[in-house]
Amino acid sequence: VAAAYCLYSSSTFLTLTLGNGVFMFTLDEQIGEFVLSNPNVKIPEQSKIYSFNEANFHKWDKPMQDVVERWRAGTGKSGHVFSSRYIGSMVGDVHRTLLY
């Protein structure tokens, strides 16, 4: 199994897995090649960011609404206030989730 995505923003990133680890490469425009910039990408154990499309929040099941409300208020299990960073682009949201 293999998966990859490419993200173009202030830098151009290529993130790749071949089933054993996740590797992030950054385009070096001077040499025209992707260079390994993060050889061991892992989703952080703890974070203060969540990424959901909340447009239909009112249609979600009550338990899910309650969880998100507690995250926003800082009254969830961790006690941390969470912020939403949903940008509506699957690649951008996945990239942010992997790093932050």
C-alpha cells in the first residue's frame, strides 16, 4: 500500500508512505528536486487543534456536538481549549493534522 499528497503553498511539499513510515519532502527550487525534510512524520500525541467541517454542526448527533463544545470551552478531558483549523481542502487539512 502506498499513498502520497503534494501541497503547494509558501513551499511545495510531497508527503509519501509506502506502508512503513511517512516521509515529507520539500521542493528545493534551486536544484529542481524534492529533498527529505522530515523522515519520520507522526501525528502528535497531543494537540489543541481539530479539523471538522462544522457547516452542519446542528445536524450532528448530540454526543458529538457535546464533545466539540467541550473542546471549544476547554472543559473536555484534557482541559485544553481547542481551536478549529478547517480550511476545506483535504490536502491542507491532512498536512496540518500531521504536523500540528
